[in-house]
Amino acid sequence: MRGSVDVPIASLAAFLALASIASGAWATTANSFGGNDLQGLHRIVSVFALLAAGAVMIRLPSARALIGAGVAGCFLAGGLLEARQGGGVAGLVHAVAASVLFTGCMRGVLLATPAADMNFVIDSGSPSLRILAKLTWYALLMQTALGALYRHNLVGLMPHVACALLVMGLVMYAGIAAWSTENAPKPVTRTAMVLLVATGCQMLFGIAAYLYRAEAQPAAPMLLWSVIHVAVGAMTTATCALMEIQISRYVRPAVVAL
């Protein structure tokens, strides 16, 4: 039966992708202070994550586009970083591709799970909830890119913070719009609430990471908060994509009379 094997495989791939993101964030942050902690572990986890993602691509065609883009980006950008080529641009591509890969694996988990038998609700808002969710996902990827540039010391703090405030506003707008939709099914409202909570936590973790980083010491607390900030950012991005899937399942756009 579909889903009996696909869900565990996609879940394992998602876990490994997130572990790769976390170990990569630790290695990058430590490297910016002259260290190379967890670089070897990051390589090992990344290999297993790519292999597991390949298995998801074979099992779930509906998740191939995102996972394929993530795998290609991680492989190419990771190779450039290993060869010490491309610098911050390669780091940016690597960070965004890793987030896309994690999103694709989480998408596989959800798509392998059958939709609940629920009545559709009508989305009469403008822009529609589905468009809002897609725009918010793209905005979160852009914020991921800025975060990567900041960790590679290629942009200052202010562009990252300014964009974070704008993206947070967009996420809150999209999440509240989905959560407050009249008669919205539980899968939609639950995902929207997770998105809102994760976004709030993400901002707090970012503040904590900056306060420790301002001391200019690669101490364990600073590295830990930086890793948490990056990992929760990846989960927030993936949750936004999952909300878009739930909206496409249970919400239908209003029909405009001619």
C-alpha cells in the first residue's frame, strides 16, 4: 500500500537533510572564526542525505522537482566549496539548495500521506491563500540566502535584519490569513499555527545568536544558537511549503461570476 514505505523513507531523508543543514551551519560559523568543527561529520551526513533523497525521488515522482533541484544545487555548490572556489556565492547556493532539499523531503512525507476526507472551503481573499503561501516560501528562501551571506561575512547585519522583518511580516500575514479562514479544516489551521510559532521562535533564536556572536568568540553557546537559528529557519521554510500543499488540498478559490 502506498505510504507504508514511502513515509519512513521520506522522513529519514528529511531528518538527514536537516542534520546536514545543522552540521553545515556549525562548520560555517566555526570556520568564520578560524575553526573547522564538524566539517567531516557534515560531509558524511550530507552524503547519506543525498542518497536518501535519491530514494525519495524514485519512490515519489511528485516530489522530484524540488528534491532534484536541491540535490543538484547541494552537489554543485558543495563541490565548489570543497575546492575553495566560488566563495560566498557558492555558500549562498549551497544554503538555499539545502533548504529546498529539506522542503522537498518534507513535501514527500506529506504527499505520501493520504489526504483526510474533508469538505472543501472557499477562499475568497485576494491574493489567494495558495499564492500567499508560495510568495512567502520564496521570501523565506531569499532570507536563507541573506543569512548565508552573513555567515560568510559577505554582508553586514542590517540587510539580514531588515529583510527578516519584512519576511516575518509576510509570514505572519499569510499564516494568520490561513488560520483565520472561515471553516478551514484542521490540517490547514494546524500547519498555519506551526508556521506562526516557528517564525516567532526563529526571530528569538536569531537575536540570541547575534548577541553571542557580537562577543566575537567561537564559544559553544554562540555556535549552538546559530545552528538552532539556521535549523528552525529551514523548518519554517518547509512548513510554509507544507501549508501550501494543505491549502491546495482543502481550499478552493472562489469562482468569479462574469
